[in-house]
Amino acid sequence: MENYGAINRVVSGLKVLDEKELVNFQIDGIVPKTVVEVESEEEIATLLKSANENEISVIPWGGGTMIDLGNIPKRVDIVVSLRKLNRIIEYSPEDLVVTSESGVTLDSLQQLLSKKGQFLALDPPFSQAATLGGIISSNSFGPMRYLYGGVRDLLLGIKVAGTNGALMKFGGKVVKNVAGYDVKKLFIGSLGTLGIITQTTFRLYAIPEFEESFIAMFNSLDDAFNAIQKILRRIHSSIGIGLSAIEMLDPNFSELLNHSEFIRGYVLVARVLGIT
């Protein structure tokens, strides 16, 4: 039996979206019974505590870019939209650290940071919609991981709402923090199963003074690997130049991605950056 009475009690006092919008928040084809839009971490904590007491399932929704990762949920009672949690809490350019709410999108953050010549060195797909909380929960990143590392290397701290209604902080606001276990890393890739991330703190980098990308094509896999080894040796011996991304596509994949007759075979894509 559908427990709509309990669901209504849990979401009482929150902004509930119109039923017509429910289909936009379906997960693996399952349409949620209710979608609420929260505006504070306190609302999230209260919601989770009440849902836990009433045995109601809750699934967080940031930008929805990676929402289908993981197992198919047994049921979707309440989806919590975090798009209103989009405020920058603290930005310290001199310390290369930024703290924000988890609903901030990556592109909007990058736009702010670029004004100070800085950026968050993550490049997951769909960055215009991907939220910081969602990036952490799905452990999402892109080719820049080669130089800068992934989420676990850039994340300094988080704040999480637990199912008991508590708001918990893990990590800090400095790059080196030796205060106990590094619990924040448990939430990386946890897909919202351990709690809902409400705040994030990341370390930043200065935007490189120059950046160039290039594409090379090879007839054989051996030729491609030999070229990669030469590139790596040359980059490692250079001063002021770094390889920020490198990817190799096999002939089938490169053909799938583009329809150009000029790009074929084993395709090497690389990006270098540095300081002039």
C-alpha cells in the first residue's frame, strides 16, 4: 500500500513541486511520489529525520546529470531538489579555497573564480548542470585528472545532513589537515546513500597562462603508444609546461564520435598548459 499519508507528513511545511513536474525527476524510469525543493540545510536535516522515522525513502537531486548511476532504487518516495542551495559561503582567493552550498553548478562557480584568475580543476561531463554535491556523490571528473587529480584530491571539507537530523562537518578549509580520520572521502562516490551533502570546500588552482590542445592520428596501436611515451618524456623534462589531459581513442570509438573522413585510426588527444 502506498503510504501517501506518511509522505505528506514528512514534507509538511516544505515547497512541494506540482505533480506535472514529477516526470522530470524520474530515476531509472521510476517517477517519484513527491518532489520537494529545499532552501536550507536545516530543512534537509529535518526532512531526513522525519523520513527515517516514517520509513520513507529520500533521494537527493542536484543537476540530475548522474542520477541513473548505481542500483535501480526499490522505490522513490521523495526526491529532494537542491537547486536552491546555490550560494557561495566563503571565497578566499589568497588561500585558493572556496566553500559553497552543494547545489552550486560547476560552470557558475568557474565563472566566479575566473574573475580572480582561478578555477576548480574538475571537468566532468555536463558541467553546466552538474552541481558540486553531485560531482562529489558520483565521483565525477574528466581528463584533467591526469595533472590535477580527481575529487578526492581537491575536496577539503564537506557538511552533511544525516538521517538522524544531524548536520555534520568533515574535513576543513586547509590543504593539510591531520585532525583524525579523513571521513569526507567516504562520501565520494557514495551516491547519496550516507547522507545529503549540503556544503563543499575545495582547493583551487591558478588558471594557466597558456593552454593548447592537439590531435594526432596513427595507423597502429604501437605507433600511438610510442608517441605517448615520447610526449611524456618531453613534457617531464620541460620547465613550466604540464600535460593536463591525454586520451587515446581506438578506431571504432573515434568513428563513433565523429563523422569526419579526415579523423581515423588511433586518435590521440592531448592538452598542454603552462606559464609563459
